[in-house]
Amino acid sequence: MTRISVCIATYNGGRFIREQLVSILAQSLPADELIISDDSSTDDTLTQIRQVADSRILILTNPDQRSPVCNFENALRYATGDIIFLSDQDDIWFPSKIETMLVYLQDYDLVVSDCDFIDEAGKAFGKSFFETFHSGPGILKNFLKNTYLGNCMAFRRSVLKRALPFPKETHRATKYLIYQDVWLGLLANSLFRVMFIPEKLSGFRRHNNNASPTEMTLKSPQSLGRKLIGRMLLALGLLKQILNIA
């Protein structure tokens, strides 16, 4: 049997985390474990998680506080699955997300699904993510403007083994808004088989208090100079990983 891990990074996500966890736990093909790394939340995030009371949930504390990249890396280090899904703290998974993506993962190593944008009430609005950002594979395309959406991503353990540990360049570049989704996506695009699938399998919630790496990536309020520095650091990290340079 294929073992499924879902990795979630949380920070002050108490408002929506319960709804997200319920949608993951209610999948038509269930996950075997939910690894949640919390970045020292000051609201009721941990209380909401514990109230879900499911034995598949493992709660961790991120030792590198206030770092969304390190928070996700912390969760990924504890994942034991053959297939790993990433999840933001405030979205909604549609019932067949895991089941649908596993079909594609029989032939590919990393898969990204489309998603609806949803408001605070969970109502869909506007065009889908792929339609809005013209998502698709391609190293140069995504190096210039990332369309790898972490909360819509699933990948084989072979990808995770090559991606961890996240390179120091990626850690240094967090101020340049380079996150785990672009790192995993470009690494997989360089070394493995990647597929963007048309099915919309989740609702990507947009609201005023989004703290997820995905939301921060989309906002990306950087100068051109800082973006260039960030991309240079990312390129260096990718090159080292591809060439297996320590």
C-alpha cells in the first residue's frame, strides 16, 4: 500500500485550520498521517488542531521561529510517506484530491493541480489559479515567474530525498520571497518528471490575514534588484543540488 503524508505549516491560523483539517481527513482516499509544524502561534491554532482529535495528526514545533520555509522543512523531515502532499493552513481540499493526484503520480514524480480561489466564506470567485497565472512546467518559465503552487503540490519520496535539506541559499533568500514551492518545483523539473493537471482539486482561500508562504509568494512586494538577488541564490542552490555539491 502507498503511504500518504500531508505536511502543513501553521502560524496563527486558528480561524480556518479546523475546516482545512476536516477536509483533508474526509478524503475519498485517506491520508496516513498529517504532519503539522507550528511556528509559535499566538492565537488558538494549536487548540483548534487538538480539538480535531485524530490519531493521524502529529504536531511539531518549528525550532527556527518566524520562518515559513523552515517551518515547512521541519514538517517534511518527519514525513514517512511514499507520497507527500503540501497544504496551507486555511484552504479547503475537495473530496477526491488525494485519489485523483495519486493516479497521475503513477507516471510522474511531482504533480501540481489547479484550484479555485475562494473567499472567507469558502465561496469560489473569479478564474482558477492556472487561468490567472498561466501555470505550467518549464524551468526558465518558472525561474522567471514561479507558477508552482505549493498547496496544490504532491510528489514522490524520491523528490523529497533530493530536496532535503533545503539549501542555505534558499534559507538566506527568504527575504527575497523564495519559498519551498519554487525550490521543490524547479528541482523536480530539473531531475524528475513533472505534470500540471487541469483538475481543480482545492479551494485556495484569499483573505486579509493570509500568512502562508503561498500567499506571500503571490504578493511578492519586491524591487527588481532584490528579485534578481533571490533568483541568483536559488540558481546556486539548484546547481549545487543537481551536481551533488555539498
